[in-house]
Amino acid sequence: MRTITVEERRARLGTRHHLAQPTERAVTVASDMVGLHSSDPATVFLSARARVTSLKVPDLEADLYENPSLVRLLGMRRTLWVVPTDTIAQIHNSSTVKVVGPELRRLAQMVEAAGVSDDGAKWYRQVSQKTVEAIRARGEAVAAVDLTKDVPELREQFIFYKADGSIIGRSGASTRVRFGLASEGRVIRARPRGSWVSGQYRWANIDDWLGSPTPTLPRDLAQTELLSRWPHGFGPANETDIAWWTGWTKTDVRAALAKVGAVQVATEIGLAYLLPDDLDPVPPPAPWAALLPSLTRPRWVGRSGVYLGQHGAHVFDRNGNAGATIWSQGRVVGGW
């Protein structure tokens, strides 16, 4: 059985994530890493800048908005990613589709509980269609400025109360409807209203933006195709690693591992998997260092000795989110 040492794991990260060997295009990085985190609008730009030679903001904006080879997509773990357009089918059908049913049922319950409609599912169907038509009529639309003007129902507020009548919280109809449409793969985030650090995105219909609707694939096929790519950048990985990154069940993970012919290897935390064509040793790259933004790290659990060292208390917030990190030779050596 092949053994992957801690040193080789670090070499794989530095090489496969383009930290030791920067590339020329952000789309190459997004492809090799199967997506870049985009929950914070700035993260994707900073993450790409660390991996792409002489990247400037307009370069990535061109890939995202002018001749799109990259798109912002709701994907794994209900998280926002920037992914290559040719991976939309894999990501949407493997990971996003499964949240549609629960999300729309939750929204219907909100609508009914708030007294907006007696039939929350019907309300969503009607309002979501009006929203799609309003976006299409404008080409692109800003939610707070355009859509709430064109679709008055989006101004509704769903207010939730305790038994004593005090307010627990509230949720805007516009946010929930757009999340539903994004989960269904009907709309997409376009260029933000502000600068590259703005999260106030314009919205576009995906078939207008990319020239065709979101492709459909059987879920098991989409999962197999996605897992045929991810371990090259993040392996060796065990079932827990894969389930964490994808948000899939362990049953889904095991089925996809079998279909891609994954091979077991020995690692510092036990058995893990690599793709069958990726078993050759990866030599250490030339010395490298990088400043990485938040939420771009590999899975930490069980890996503190590989990547994190003694810096956990300085890197993570109270909610378990990793902040911006300084890396050297495959290890975190500080934060920024």
C-alpha cells in the first residue's frame, strides 16, 4: 500500500493549489481547486491573486462578467463559490439540487406563518416567476433597487414571534425568493453594484447570462464526475473529509468512491483515498510562502500537525471560521 507522508501532503498542497507554482489564469486555479470560496466577495480575488501571476482585479472581473468563463454559484454545503462554467452541471446536480426541496418547504412555511398567504408553495411559484420575468426584462437587476420595485411581493417581511408576542427575528421575502431561485439554478449573481469588494450583486437569469439553462445530470453521475476531480487537489482524503467538503452523506461518498475506482493509501491519520492515476510521488516544490484570505484552507480536523501547528487559537474565530493566514512550505505560520 502506498504511504503518503506529511511532507508529501504539504508538497501536494503547494503544487496543486498553485501556491508554489503560480499559473497564468484564474480559471485554471478554480478548475484545479474545483471552485474558490466566494462567501466574502473579496476572498475570491485575494485567493486568485495568491495563485495567479500578476493578476489584477479587471482580469478576474473579465472572467466573471464580460466573457464569463467563471460564475458565482451556490454549491457545496450551501456555500457560494466561483467555479468554471464547465463544472456547473457537476456542482449543481451533485450538491445544490438536494437543498431545493427543503428550502422551498421552509419558505412556504414562513409565508404561511407570517400570514402572507394561506398557500406558501403557490405564493413562491407565482412570485418567483414574476421575479424571473422582471430580471429578464431588465437584463440585470439589483434586488433592493429594481426587483422590489418591479415585484411588490418581494417587500414582504416574514416576522417570527415567541409565545409571549415578542419578536424572535425576521426574514425578507426578497432574500428568501432569490435564494430559492439560485438553488433551483434559475438565477445567478452578476457584477456587483459597487466595487470588487461589494456584495450587493446584480442578478441575471442564468440562461440569458450563459446562453443556456442550468444543465441537468443524474445526481449519482454528477457526484461521480465531481469526485473524479476533487482528490487531485485535496487528496489524500478520507470519507469524512469528502463528506465535509461536499455536504454529501457517507453513503453518497462511498458510492462515488467506488465508481471512480479510488485507491486506499496510508496517511498520518489512517487510511485515505487517491485517484488511481495519482499515486506517483509528488516531489517537494521550491520554497514558497503565501498570504491566503479567510475560508480557503483545507479541512483542519485531524490535520493540525500537517498544516496548522499551534496557531489554531489565533486563526479561528469562536464560530470555527478560519481567518486570513500566512503560509510557508505548506504550513500556517501566522495570520494577517
